[in-house]
Amino acid sequence: MRPNTILKEGSKIGNFVEVKKSTIGKKSKVNHLSYIGDSEIGKSVNIGAGTITCNYDGVKKSKTKIKDNVFIGSNSSLVAPITIDKQSVVGAGSVITKNVGKKSLALTRAKHTELKNYKRK
């Protein structure tokens, strides 16, 4: 826990989580291996393992807002400034750079490519 962190009733912070200048809402959880900085997290939000709020662009810090009842899949990067609206889901492994609307699924993934019989040079 770093300065200006507020944990609301029933919220949960797990192992290897860093929280800075953020509010974690009632019954929300950030269980493990995540960085939450300059963020407002609503009620009943689940932040998956390995999630990062990318809040610094090298010049200024920006806010991440995650509204109530949102599910953030593991290994996601949320590039601020950004708002994830109520009851939305971010798919695991996504890099989210635009706001996500209410009751939406947001995901970004490259097509899986496999090169058969590959030999390293």
C-alpha cells in the first residue's frame, strides 16, 4: 500500500499487489500480482492476476476509472486515461486503450500464429 490508498469495506488486496493513489470500492478484489495506480475502482470489481493500470506516459499521470461490477481478466493492461463502464468484462491478455461501454466485452488479441518445423538460426 502506497500513499493515498483507500480500501472500502470488504475490499481485498492480495499477494504482490501494489496500490497507489487509488480507491478500491466495497467488495472489490485485487488478489495478486497487479499494479493499481491513480485509479478509482467501483463496487464488486474483480481485477485478475497480472493487471496493470498504465497511468504514466512519461510526462503526466492519468486516471483509470473502473465502475461497479466489472471483471478484468488476467494479464490485462489498462492504458489511462480510460473508463471501464458498469457490468463490463475485459478479456484476459488485453491491452485496453479506449473507454469501454456499459455491459460490454472488450478484448484485444493478435491472431495466434504457429510456424511448423521451425528451426532457430
